[in-house]
Amino acid sequence: MRSTVLYSLFCFMTVISASAVATSSQVQTLTVNMAYVSWTPDPGPIMSNVIPEPPDAGLQGAQLALADNNSTGRFLKHDYQLLVAAEAELQATLDAARALHAQGVRLFVINLPSQALSELANEFSADSLLINAGSHDDKLRTEQCLPNVLHTLPSRAMLTDALAQFLTVRKLTRWLLISGPTDDDLAYAAALKRSAKRFGHKVVAEKVWSFDTDLRRTAQAEVPLFTQTSEYDVVVVADERGDFGEYIPYNTWYPRPVAGTQGLTPLGWHKVVETFGAAQLQKRFELQAGRWMNSLDFAAWLGIRTFGAAVTTLNSTDPAAIKALSLSDDLPLDGFKGRKLSYRDWSGQLRQPIPLVQPRALVSNSPQEGFLHPETDLDTLGFDQPESKCRLL
């Protein structure tokens, strides 16, 4: 009798197991095609020994995120694929992106100047979702308001607000502002002036570095005279390309700290960020890329991870559904910064803490303690909803 019962139980379990295997085999694999589009303009001759961005900046972050997505995806039968459009010329890169769109790709991470990003966003329209991981342009978050674009790279306003908050805490409120002549430098300088006004600082003098001097031999003689003006607490620099900014520290007329694009710098990411599990991310990236992870890598990583988190939650690749989830409070996105990350539903900008670093150490993180906001202190960085014309929802 006992053997009969055991045999019946064995047969029942065999049927259940076979049924489970059959059901599992019937589940279709969901293929998630994503594209990474990248082009960097030639900076031209630079009058310093500036260390250039790695040629694969951004791409390596996207590839690491692809591996992370597939680590989870293989258990859910989600197969993530990354297609790359990155040519030597801008037009060829845009054409490659258009070809991917024609093949059915609808999820894009974009590392392009703002004008090229806008061009693709307008062409691809509402049937695609683009994540900006290459342009800091404030206008993308305040005026242009592309309805199918989210932003993982911090805006210039977020970076300069993060710096201004720290300078407020340290009572460094009188600024000497030095900017370069390029459009990017002037845009960064405009963001600095906005932040100064926002947090009650005073720009005691503003100067534009327009010399074509090789400062590697003459900085000690030229910079002190150039920075001689009304007394200031800090020198803030807007030199995104690196023409002169590296030679400002320790050469100023008054012995004062330097901050901005050089000196104490607000960034989306840096090697010295190690807390909240970031060291593990850094190690995996260095093992893959053979170099440090930078802000472009991190922004691209966040873009691909956004797609992964949304597809895992929705079990769908529909761009409209991914956008809606991303602009809600329900997207499970972890960025190793100790805070829950979310996208602003008016501008599509990713809220995130901003590290303030010197070349070899983390100095602080903004938002600084005591800067309050009705919703979240992360919205004290960059353009808040009343300051932006954008309304994505």
C-alpha cells in the first residue's frame, strides 16, 4: 500500500515538473534593442597640456550597463542588445542613427551636441525615447522641451548650483569669474552667474581669457596680473575645454581657492566617488575599460540602466510606457549615490546628488544640508519647475 502511494506521488510530481518545463519553454524571449549614438566635435588646438577625454567615453559606460541589464534579463528571458552609431563625421553618425531607427530601434542613448540631439529627437518623434547622455545645455531643460527626451547628464545649472551651495556653506561669497571665449565657456559662465544670484553671492569682477598664450611657461608671470582686481574670496573658472583653467590655482593675485571647471569641480561622476556601493561599480568598470569611469560613462550607464529597469518592471519595450514609468516615482533606478533617483516630470532631467571633487579626493556632495525644497532637496539643484517652460506630462 505504501509503495503504491509513493509511486502515485512520484508520477504526480513528474507530471507537474514536465508541465513546468513545457510552460517555461513556451515563454518567448523579449529582445530589447537599444542604440548608443555618439560623436564628439574636434576641440581644435588647445594651449595647455590638458588630458583629453578618452575616445570611448560614454560607450564603455553603455556597455557595462548592457552587461548589468543582461545579468537580470537572462532570468526573465529578456535579451538586451546594444547597437552603436559612432562615426568620425557628425553627418555620418546621424545617418547611422537614422538607419537604426529605420530598422526598428526605438530606444536611444545619445552622446551628441544639443543641436544634433534636437535634430534626431524631432525626426524620431513620439515613437522613440531618447536619453541625453552627452549635452549639459540648460536650454534643453528649460526652453526646447523635447517631448521624447530624458536627461541623465546633469545640466550646467545643476553643476553650478551644487558648487554655489558649497561656497555658501563655506562663506566664500565674493567671486572673481574668469571665462574662456568659446560658446561652451560662456554658457558655463552664464550658469555660474545665475547660481551666484540665486544663492546671494556677488561677482566682484568678471574677466574673459582671450589670450593665445602657451601658459605652460608663463603662467607664474601672467596669471597674477590677470587676476589683480577687487578683493575676492574665490576664483570661479569657466573653461570647459581646458585652455587656461589648470594654470589658475596657486597663481592668483590673492591666495584664494579656485573652483568651477578646474580646481574644486562639480561633476556627475568621478573615480573618487566610492560610497553606497560605488566602489564596486568603479572596479567593474575599470576591469572592463582599463581606465576610470567619468561623467559621460556614468550618464550612458544610467541611460541603459533606465531602459533595463523599465523593461524589467513593464515586461515591455514600448517607448511611451517606458517614458511614463520613468517620469513617475515608480522607476526602480539605483545610481550608487545614496539617494533614490527619479526624473523630473516637467523637464525629463534626472535628479541626482552632485559630487564636488578635486583631482584625487571627494570634498563634498550637494545638495548641502540646510537647503530646503517643498518636494525634495534634489530640486534645489538646477532649474525648478516654475523656472522651466517644459511640461513633459
